[in-house]
Amino acid sequence: MGVINAYNASSSLCMIKSQIDFLSNRPKFSFEATSSNQGRLTRMASTVPVKQVKDLTGDSFIRPHLRKLSPYQSILPFEVLSTRLGRKPEDIIKLDANENPYGPPPEVFEALGAMKFPYIYPDPETRRLRAALAEDSGLESEYILVGCGADELIDLIMRCVLDPGDKIVDCPPTFTMYEFDAAVNGALVIKVPRNPDFSLDVKLIAEVVEKEKPKCIFLTSPNNPDGSIINDEDLLKILDLPILIVLDEAYIEFSGIESRMGWVKKHENLIVLRTFSKRAGLAGLRVGYGAFPLSIIGYLWRAKQPYNVSVAAEVSACAALKNPTYLENVKVALVQERERLYKLLKEVPFLNPYPSYSNFILCEVTSGRDAKKLKEDLAKMGVMIRHYNNKELSGYVRVSVGKPQQTDALMDCLSHLS
């Protein structure tokens, strides 16, 4: 890893000659740098056959492991759904991406409308937002780093920690972005499946860490897609292992338990990630943040893109934090609706819902029903829920918690499919 400077060669004469001339029908040149740092171009004869240029394809420049990479299975936006379903966006019941149906506090819209300097690059250190997050979380701002969604921070952590061929531990079924980003970064994924109740197999995790020597493990609490949480006892056992733990708390507000952000001051091998997408209804503006030990965060500051959080995103997040009453009321409303939705789903003869600490409910599709077809049938009625193509979840669907009227629409459609 380094830089070759042709203009400041340490030797008295440095000749840099191209071995491949991609344009074979043009003259070939070499560059000579002398001790006086003056360059000179020398014309040379081309020796590269034309067929090498003709056989060259763009994908030959792509890293080999990326040529085999499957794209991430993302959710379709309103505009695309509207076109495909032939319905207006407002007529679609969108319960497939765990978005906050209430949206952000009114202060966000006011702040966006009053934005003064959208033509100036944003603060690369997001000082205002980190100060507001410090006040909100009780953790000093020097432990906090903000990203373009928590997804950016997941990738940034991997780029800083993993060399190609390094290993991570993944505990499926869980958020598939961990496996995806590991593949992008050339890492190997060791899967430690969860128990039938979706709890972690802590004993097997410990065995894998001892045998395989992975660099890091990604854990989600509450876990996506089932909504289960990790208790302190299990987390402390994993923290005792020689591995970096990245704890994703994207849905922590709905769980009734406190965030472990403050734990990073005591545990050098813990990172905690959070997001504004669920709590504050800012999914479309992409604002995530993380708490890091001081021994780690400095390296992420060096490696992150300088202007990764837009002016609009920082303004919106700061405005959202100014109205904690609104955020609390929305959280309470969603938790209450989650409990109502769970009871209603239990009455559906072909669904087996799992208790959840998040803003979604995972359901096993039973009675011989096909989970993918159920998702497609509801989509035709204008109700979107999530189905997964992977093996672990092929017989399940996940339903996001919406407003009461959205729950009523979902249950009406399910009654027509009974």
C-alpha cells in the first residue's frame, strides 16, 4: 500500500515505461524523470497486438469476487409500486420495510423549508448532530460517529477491520446486509444459526470463535426479522470472547429496554449502531449513527467519506431530536398497535405470529399455504408485506406495524384469503 511519485524519484534516473498500449494504432510513449525532477516524453514503437485490445471487456477490470456477487434484495419504492400495481401511492398499504408510518415531527418539515445553505458542503464532522445525540443519549460526542444510514457504518466498519479472506460470524435468520457487505469486502461468512425460538446459540458462537478465529460478529437486538432481543447475560458472554461485536440497535426504541451505547466506554470490543429511520421517520433521508470505543473511532474518522451526511439529513435529524414528546408518542402508538396486530394475526388460521419487541411481526405461514403466494396475493389487493427468498425464511412473512387503519385493511384482505 503506497504511492509512487514519478516526479520525485529517489534515484538519479527513473524510467517508467508502459508495457501495454491500449490504443495500438497510436504512438507509444515512455516517461523519464531525471534527478532535476524534469520529465521527458520519449516516442516508442508499439508492440501490442490489436487482438488484445479487441478481446478486452469492461468486466475484466472488476475484482473477481464481485463478478459473482448477487445484488441485495431491496424493497421497491412507492413510485415503482404505484406503477406496477396500478394504484396511487396513497392507496397502497406499505407494511414491508418497517418504516415509520407517522413520519417525522413537524419541526423537520419546517427546518427543511428554512434551510439556508444547501449549496455549501455539509460539516464533515456533523458537529451539531453529534452534540444533539450526546444530549439525547447521555454519551459524549467523541464516542459518536454519524453515517448515511447505519448501512454506511456497517460497510465502513468492515472496510476498516477486514482484510480479504478474513472471517465474520453471522447468526441467521437476521439482517441480510451483514452477509452482503461481507461479500462486497471479500470476507468469509461463518453462519451460526439461531435456536428454534430465534435466540442466540451462545455456546456454538464461542466454539466457532475459538476454532475459526473470526474478526467480528454482527448481532441485532431486537433482531430483524423476528423481533427477539439479546439479554445482558448472553451479550456479556460474547463480549468475553476475543472478537469485535457490532450490536445493531435499529429497533431498540420499541423494545422497552435501554440501549447499550454507554457500554462502549467499558468494552473495547463493542460497537453499537442506531438509526433515525424507525424512531424518527427519516428513512428516506438516510441518517444513522454509532457509538464506538475511542481506540476504534479515530480510524473510522480517517477512512469515512468526508461529506457522507447531507445538509438536509443533518438538519432533519437535529430538528427531530428537538421534539422528544412527538417521538415518544409515536413510539407508544406503534407499540400499542403491535400488540393489537399480534392478537389479530393469531386469529388467522394459516398464520403463526411470533412475539416481537420491535415494530414488525414475523409470521410462519402454515396449513399448507405458500408464503410467497400469500405475499403476492396481498400485493394484488394493495397491501405490501415482506417475504424472503432465503432458505431459513422461505415459509415466513414479516408484517410491519402500521397505523390502526392500515392494520384493519390488512386484516380485511386476509379474511378474503381465508
